[in-house]
Amino acid sequence: MDKLNLNQHISRQFNEELEDIRNRVLAMGGLVEQQLNDALQALIDFDSTLAEVVMTNDYRVNAMEVAIDEECTQILARRQPTASDLRLVIAVIKTITDLERIGDEAERIGRMAMRFSQARDAGKYLSGISHLGEHVSKMLHESLDAFARMDTEAAVKTARSDSKADKEYERILRELITYMMEDPRSIPHILEVMWSARALERIGDRARNICEYVIYLVQGKDVRHTSMEQVEKEAREFAERRKRESKT
């Protein structure tokens, strides 16, 4: 954080405000992680009770987004931040938006788990969901870790792994389509699984977004709609410049 001069303001209160929004983002991220893990567990274990907990707790994620967004608005109005301070506030606002939407996807999976709990004989269709769920859950955790440490190298590595999630999602779809062709009676259950897989694929996209915000915050570079090869190249160049500057 010191590299971004976020703890070097004349106003101690301003330092505390910036640190507070960072900490609140991480707290919100922890809650969203729990929501996702619980939703996956409920779906795989046919646990309607846990699924209901996921759906009920979604309001907590929404409330945290509103509260953090309000605090960011107050900072913008009172402090009129510039440079890295402004980038931090913008990155926080964007990150909590993606976290709230990940929470929505987790709630959607919870709702599907609730319906699926009545059809345990359809468990064979969930074989690919568990693996995809583990991957995107790891992506979410690592993206939040990169945000906490302002680690662009970790952010780039996690963002790149989104392609693996996309390939896994496509593989699941092909497998489920085969099941539907073999047994048309399975279509209602398989559609539920497809929607769950789609929700997980979107969560992977959101985790990648958070990684892009980390790069924007640290490097001051908007890497959206940029190839991963170019992002990695610029990250290496940035790291090399930082090393040279630290030696002078």
C-alpha cells in the first residue's frame, strides 16, 4: 500500500477512511466466498436447509454493497481524491459491484439446489459441477487475495485461469446435451444443472474483473478488453520499472 502513497496523507482521518473501505471490501468478499461455497455444498449434497441459508443471507451482501458505496461517495465528495487515491475508490466501487453480482449468482445456485434436492436420482448430472465450482471458488479467493496485497502478478495469473473455467463450462454443456439426447425425460433436471454451470462461469468472469481492477489500481492501466498476453507483458515491464526505481 505504501507504494501507492495511500498511508501518507496529511490527514490521518483520510488514511483511515481509505483503509476502512479496503477492509470492508475484503469483509464483503469473505461473505461472498462463504455464500458461494455454501451454495455449491447445498447443490452437491442435496441440502435444502443450507440452500435456504444461502438465499436468506443474500440480503447481507446487498447491504454491504450499499454501505461501502455510500462511504465511497462520501470520500469523493469530501476529499476529492486524485491519482492513486481516486483509483482506489473507483476500484472499490467496481469490485463491490462484481462481488454483489457473484452473491446473486450464488443465491441462484442456492435456489436451484433447493429444487434439485427433491430429485436425488439426478445426481449423476452434477459430476462436472463440483470441479468447475472448486475452480471458480479458488479464482474468487485468489482475486481477493491479490486485491488485499495489491499484487499484480497474482492478479494476472488468476485472470488467465478464467480460460480454464470457460473450457470446463463448455465441456459440461457438451456432456449434458448428450444426456438430454439419450433421455429426453431428463431435460428438466439437466436444464437446472446447465443454469448452475452458467452461474459458475459468470462468477469466474467476475473474479477476472476484480483482478483487472487490481492491475488498474496499482499500474494505473485499464486492461479491460486487452489480451492476456499484452496484460502479462505490461505487468512484467511495470515490475521491472519498480525494481529499477527502488534501487535508485
